[in-house]
Amino acid sequence: MADDHRGGRGRGRGRDRDRDDEDNEFTDKLVHINRVAKVVKGGRRFGFAALVVVGDTKGRVGFGHGKAREVPEAIRKATEGAKRTLIRVPLREGRTLHHDVGGRWGAGKVFLRAAPAGTGIIAGGPMRAVFETLGVHDIVAKSLGSSNPYNMIRATFEALKDQDSPRSVAARRGIKVSALQARRRDAGTDVPLEADATETPAGGEANVEMA
């Protein structure tokens, strides 16, 4: 019996270590905290509402909100809620989106654009926290609607849910990924640029031949 009891404690410690490793895997950011008051007999009773974004910086992200009498407890509830609502977003080269996409929730409306390497995260407010925890390094985002952080976060997640990878699109169309990418390259070279007519030599004017 004693050995079984010690074995149970060992298994419990193992589960605790696994839970700690999982917690260390995620990065959380506090997006917004609001103080709310409830009028009761004899005065007002204060509480706090927290909005938290959680991600593993490798393509998974989630958000949650919690309410409590104290700020730390509200943040803890929001963090646990965010970990239960994680979504996976396909990223191109692990740094940006595969294509431009828009999202809307209530009065919140956002538009997200893929960007070349070195652009950085051009986004403000709650959207920046989402991209940092998601693992995006290059993106241009614009909020076109309400500045309410809850609406902005939900609209951003609605946009990210519509993000598709070339592999999923190819599987849906029944073609190979290489064929899909070839079509994309061909579409991008429909209008070739003439380097001779656009480039200007150093210290001189462009040479343009007239027919």
C-alpha cells in the first residue's frame, strides 16, 4: 500500500511538471483591463475585467476575458480562457500571412496584409499583441471600425480563421501544391517591367528609343 501511495504521488508530480512545461510554452499579453462598479446597499462594490491574448509564437493563438474582485485573479481567469480557445493559423515561412484578409465583428472591422521580410509588425493596440503572440514578424494591419479592444480582437481572430495555406487550397481543388504555386507566379508576371526603359544611368537620363 505504501508503494502504491508513493507511486501516486510520483505520478502527480509528473503531471505537474507537464503542466508547467505547457505553461512555459505560451506567451501571454494583457490587452485591456477595465474597472467596473456594482451599486449595492451601503455603497459600491468594485471589480475588474481583463482581456488577455495567449500564443506559442509558432502559429497558435487564443484570447480570453475574465472578471474578478482583484486584478491578478481576473488576469488568471482570462489566461485560462485563452488557452482553451487556441486556434492554429498557417504562416508563410513562419513570419507572415499567406494572403490578404479582412475580418469583422460587430462594429469592429480590420484588414490584414501580408508583407515582405523586414517590414515588421505595423499594427497598433490590441492587434499588435495578437501578432506578437502568434509569431508573425512581418504584417501590415489597419483597423477600419470601432476602437473597442474586444471588437478589434474578435474581428482580428475572424480574419485569421479565414487564412488558408497553399496545401489546404490545393487539397480542396484537387491539384498539386507546385501547380498552384506556378499559377501564382504566372499571375504575378502577367505585366513584365522593361528594365531598359525604367532604369536611369548614374549621372544621366534614361535612354528611351523612339520607334
